[in-house]
Amino acid sequence: MSEELRVEVPASAAGRKALGLIGDALPDVATFALKALFEQSLVERDGHPCGPGQTLQGGEVLSAEWDYLPRIEPRRLKGCEVLWSGAEVLVIDKPSGVSSDPERERAEPRLLAAVLHHLRQGDAELRRPRLVHRLDKPTSGALLVALSYEAAKELSRQLAEHEVTKTYLALVHGSPREESGVIEEAIDTSRKRKVRLDLEGKPALTRWEVAERFRGYALLRAWPETGRTHQIRVHLAHIGCPLIGDALYGSGEPLLLSKLKPGYRAGKRAERPLIERTALHAAALRFRDPSSGEEVSVESPVPKDFTVALKQLRKHASS
């Protein structure tokens, strides 16, 4: 037996797209599955076939019929905690190794499942989470999640107008000569995997400063004022300081205790790196809460692998 959905479009939704309204009504259904409904002509607007990008005027009725839709099962994700919660916004702590692009994890969108798990604990009504920006899969730290279309629109505006401050910690090979600087190099993001500096690319600006120096390594703070793909990674590599563990824009060489500690003796097992991923952490966010208008500052705790790496660098590679 097929299921049916009926959505009466309120006047306040004028200007929105059909896909978004259907998504609000089915908050635990992934976007790719919703798009499939439209592709199979299973969505109608006032009794006529409707496309996902059709703009609504308010007052229409959207209806959809289907035999089966895969639901995202809310479940807890280790290391994924809520750092801050507002009426329409969450800031979550994304663990390294988890994608923040649901389209790339269709079989198991773990981040969205974790957000839905949190919402189910506190709210009777489940709302559709919208990831306002992205972090690379290896990157850990603070991530903005909107719980309404209006909040997502406002936060996206803040991001576009550089009103959101994002602070990152980066462990890098090498050490810059200066204590701080600005990298303003355009980035070509048209390639599928590896982006590159290109005068014809999109403008990109990253501010940085040295937090700590070590022999052969450094801990940098970085503030990207634009949000290009891999921006910090490619910009820091450009000034001769590729991220530890970054095989795409650097050597990929990990941080090993044997390279830091004099007289290190290997055991029977192969040596494990002190940090086993691209060493980038989204340490803090500052933005305005769309509901209250108040400025919000949120910090993400330094993760365990960063802490371990810094401990050994301070102990064996102090400059």
C-alpha cells in the first residue's frame, strides 16, 4: 500500500522551491531520495506534475505518493556532541573521518543521523537539519546546522558577507618566517578532487598566525574569510607549510614519534603516527543567532589526536 503526503503551502512560503517544502514535511528522508520522487513524477502541484525547482506562490497544495522511501535512522555518533543549541540553530562537534556532505554518504549519512538523534531527545517535533557549511572529511570541529529554512537562509547570508568568523588550528610541516600573514590567492574549484591556485579562479583569502613553533613543524591559527573547497590546505601549502598528513597538497608524511624522540626504539609492531589524518581542526565559530540577533561564540575542544601530537612536539621538538 502506497503512502501519501499532502502539504498546503502557506503564504509565508512564497518564493520557496517545491523540494524544500517536501523536505520540511519529511525531515528524516535524505535529499537524494526526495529528488527521486520528483524524477519519477510522483509529486504534484495542484494536481499537475511538479519539478523540484518550481517556485511556489503560497496557497497551492503539494501532494506526493510513493511505495517506499528510505528513512535516516536517528542514532548516536561517537564524538559528535552538541556544542551550542539555539531555537533554530545547532553547533555540533564533527569527528574526523565523518563526511559533512550527505550526498556522499547516501548509504549511511552518519552526521545527519546524529543530529536527528539529538533532536529526537529534546523535541516532540522532528525538524529537518540543514548543514550550512562543510568541513572536509578528515577535519574535526565546529559545524553550523540550521533547523529551519529561514535560519539557513540567514546564516548563508552571514557566511556570504563574511560575518561569520571561523577559526582553525593547523599542524604543518615547516615554519613560516613571519609571525602572521594574509594569503590572497584565487582558487580553481572546478576539478572534482584536487583544487589549485589559478588567477582565473574564485577569489580566496586566508589570514593566519603562528601559535607555536617546533623544530621542523608549527601550529598555526587560520581564519578563512572565504569558503572555497580545501582553501586552508591549498593556501598553507602555497606558503611552504603543507598540513601534516595531507597527501593531496603535501607529501602526506605523518607525524612520527621516531622522528622527534632521540634514541627512539621501535617495538615489535609497526609504529603508528601520532596523528593519522590531515591535521586540521575547526576550533571556533562566531556568528549571530538568527532568532535573537545576539552574537554567539562557540569553541570546539582540541581533539585527542591533536593533543597527543602537541604533547610530543612540545616534549621533543621545542624550538
